[in-house]
Amino acid sequence: MRRLLFIALTLLSTLLPGLAHAWWQAEWAYRKPVTIDGGPQAGAIGSDAGRMPVLVRLHTGNFKFEGVSETGADLRFVAGDDKTVLNHQIEQFDPLLGIALIWVDVPNVSAGTPQKLWMYYGNPKAPASGNGQRSFDPDYTLVYHFAEGAVPPRDTTAYGNNGQTAAVPVEGTVIGKGAQLGNGALMLPATPSLAVTAGGTLTFSAWIKPDSLGARQAIYARRDGAGELVVGIDQGVPFVQVNGQRSTPGQPVQAGQWSHLAVKAEGDSVALYVGGRPAVSLAAKLPALNTAAALGADAPAAAPAAPGAAPVAGFAPFTGAIDEVRLSKVARPDALLLADAVSQGAESRLAAFGPDEQQAGKSHFGFILAAMPLDAWIVVGLLGLMMALSWAIMIGKGRNFGATSRANATFIEHFREAAGAPLDRLATNNTVPQEVRADSSLWRLYEVAIEEMRRRHDRGYDLNAVSASTIGAIRAAMDGVMVRETERMSKRMNWLSTTIEGAPYVGLFGTVIGIMLVFVVAAMAGAVDINSVAPGMAAALLCTAAGLGVAIPALFGYNWLASRSDAIGADMAVFVDEFVTRLAEEQGEGRSLPVAVQARRA
């Protein structure tokens, strides 16, 4: 039994390490590891950025584009646990050109320990699952990728703040396609989701490439009465202006080069960031802004200036390209703005790619095991222990009952061959083999009966005329041995009955806990996706299947062993009757003597 337990534990210990490299789902043939590292040797973002859409930039240098759908519909991004499916949006996917731009919603980008993601592909039947509304958190109120061409730019977020004027497309920007500015303003809508309250919070970010460094060029402008918010460059120096108050000169940008600009307003401060790092800060509060904003030119005032008021000084249009414009209704962390600049640039240092892996024909059952959480493994481990003990009992009992049945069959042959001879003949002439004596329960019944007869002979009893009371006493001694033999055969059988009744309930308990956790995780994530819920449900149901898998063999084994035990018990009962009958006939007081013996006595 100890050997069987050792083997079971050894097999379990060899299985668990393999699950660390488990495959998410069997239908996907390939996967590629993507490491998000914000540490000093990689992204160097300084502190945790939290949840952010990370740009995964694929090209022929890091991806072969073989085995993947032509549209990228079969792409799936899964967290390092190989269970949690991450939202993603495909901005561009062109296997012929060998380029793909994908935004992946990473729950937490850390400056500490690197985290691994898996990019799965190679399932021709998989439907497209990219969704920009889920890939960008609800605090983003506008995100333009400018991937649509010569049409008004489409807002990626769920707010639907699409552009009001058509964009002039430009190829080869910092992230795929962009828009060319300089021939008029690209107007944004005036919607409640883009409204700014007085003293409110805001984050604006964009990639720009000036064609020339002119004076007072407006990149983003919004006016509402006397309220004003302008982000621009003046002779190559970025600035932010709030209600006529402009920030001091800071780090300049270069003509013909892409630069990341961001403005964050929070409380009494409006800060300007260049390349993801703080450049200048302005002590001002945002005014209330409910009007339409403009990209690439100054925005018109919501109302004409009051009589006698000084006219508003306008700004010149921005001449150049723009890409990846974002507005948020919150003040984004500095680490996130830096991570955006680092990860979206041409040479991203935030994401690193490993070699592609191909699935080695893993079964569906293996994927269910890979999806099992810790609580399910505890239940399965308990069921495994119950299974090991029940099988050890069944195997041990089966071998013991088999040896006893064979030994009883051999002994009864010897006993019946000695019919007519003294009953103690088998005990005195050693004709019964030693292995039969060790295994046969009938021998132990015979042995105790012979020992009782010898004990009475030593006390002076006449064994040629055994009384009925003596026969009854010998029968009682044999019955006592038979009871002890029955108890020995039924030893540990109660564990089998406990396994039969208890294992399904243990498995059901694991299933209930697993399903509860699946729904809790889905509720915390805020969205229910079949790809994220199904593995957990299957792993939870596996607990019930494991409970039945333990109980059913135990049930069959218990019934089989019980029938074997009953047969051995019946053999013992028959032997006791047979022995006592021969004793009464051959050595009892009322036996009938042969005629020759009666004549001699006469």
C-alpha cells in the first residue's frame, strides 16, 4: 500500500511542473511569448503605470506571419497564467507587407518584475475578437488611430466621438497611418463625454511631426467664451496656454522628426510632457469647456467677444503630421505617459518577443487540467489520495482473497482424501503444504478443532466416545475462529464504502467552489467572454468527474470483494458442519460401530 501511494505521489509531482507550460486551447496551433518589462534595463518607466493599452508591433524581424489568418482574426492574447484572455484591437494587419499593429489591454504594467503574455494564433475557424472599446479603459473619451484613410477619423472608444471633418491620410507615420494637418482644422465633436468642468481633470496626448518650425502653431485648441485651452509649438518649442496664460519655454522638438506630446491638467496645475517626461508646468485651472475642439488649427470662439473687449489673438495652423490622438477625462499617471512614449515609438523597449512555439498535439483533457485553479487542485489531490487508498485496499484484498480461495480448495481436497482415517491425520503426517497452511482459513478452523481434541485427550477424555457437549464446545471454538476470519476479511472494507459515498460529494464541493470563483472573476473583470469563462467552468466540472471516477471503481471493487468474502465465509461454514459431522459419526458416543467391532466386544 505504501508503494502504491509513493507511485501515485510521484506521478502527480511529475505532472504539475508540466502544467506551467500548458497550452491555452487546443484549437490554436501556435503561440508566441511577449514580455512586458518596464524595468531599468528595458522600458525604464520608473514606477508602475497600471492598466494601459500596450502596442504590440509585429514585423518580419520578430514574426514570420506563417500559420496566422490573413486578417489576424485568430489572434488571441492570454496572460501568463494561460487562462486570462486579454482584450485587444488590431489597428493594422498586413501579412503581405509583414507588419501588424495591435493594441493589447494589459491590466498592470509594472516597473518591477517583467510579465509574460502569450500571443496565440493558427486557428482558421476562430472568429475575429478584436474590440477597441474594451481595449481602452472607460476613462479614455477619444482615441484616433487615423487608420481609416480620407474620411473623418473614427473614435475607438465606446463614446463614439468621431471626427467632424475628413482627415488627409499620410502613410509611414510613427504608428501605421496618420493625418496630415495644415489645410484646415480637423474638428472634434462637442459631446457630453468630452465636456470639461471648471478646475476639472484632463489628459491630451498625440504624436506630431512638424514640417517646419513656425510661430504660434496650434496643435489642439478649444475655446468656450473667455475660456481657452491651446496646445501648440512656437518656433519648435511646445507650450500649453490656459486663458491667455502660457507655459514657459521647455524642451524643443525637431522638424521632420516624430515627438510625443502630452498635457495633463489636475487641480491647480497643467503640466506639459515631451517624450513622456515632464517639460514645463503651468499654475492654472482648466476653464469649463463644452464646445467643439480643433486639431491642427485654432478653434473658433463659442460666442463673439463682448463689446469693448480685446479681440482674441488667434494661432497659426500646425503644418505637419499627427498620429495617435488621445483624450482622457482623468489625469493619467506620469509612468503611463512615459510608457506610452516608450512603447509606441519606432524602437519600443517595453515589449520583447520570444521564439514561436508549436503545439505538440495536446489533448482537450490537458487543457482542462491547465485551467484548474488551486482550490480545484486541492480537491483533486484529496480525491487522488482517496483513489490511491481504495485501489491499494482493493488490490491487497483481491490478492489475499485469491490466495485464501486457492489454499482452501487445496486443503479441502486433502481433507476429503483422508476420509475414514483419524481426523488428526492431516495434522500429524504433514501432508498439507506449508503455503496452504499459511493462506487457508479452513486449515485454521481445522487446526483449532484438532487442538481442542488434543487438549481434551491430555486431560484424560476418551476421544473414542466424544460426548455431544464436547462436540458443541469444539464447534464453538471453530465458530470463534470463523468470526475472526470474517472480521479479518472485512477489515478496511469500510474505507471503500466511505469512498463510494463520499468521493462524489467531495467532487461536487470542488465544482461548486470553482463555479463560484468563475462568476466572481467575471464580475470583477466587468465583462463575460466565453473564452475566459469556459476553461474555468470545465475545470470546475472536472472535480465532479474526478469524484465519480474515484467512486465508481470503488463501487465495483467493493461488490466484487464482498462476493468473494461471502464465498469464503460459505466455505468455512460448510467445513465446520462437515468436520463436526465426521467427528460425531466417527468418534461420538452414539456412533454405530462396524459389525466386526461389535462381535469382538461381545
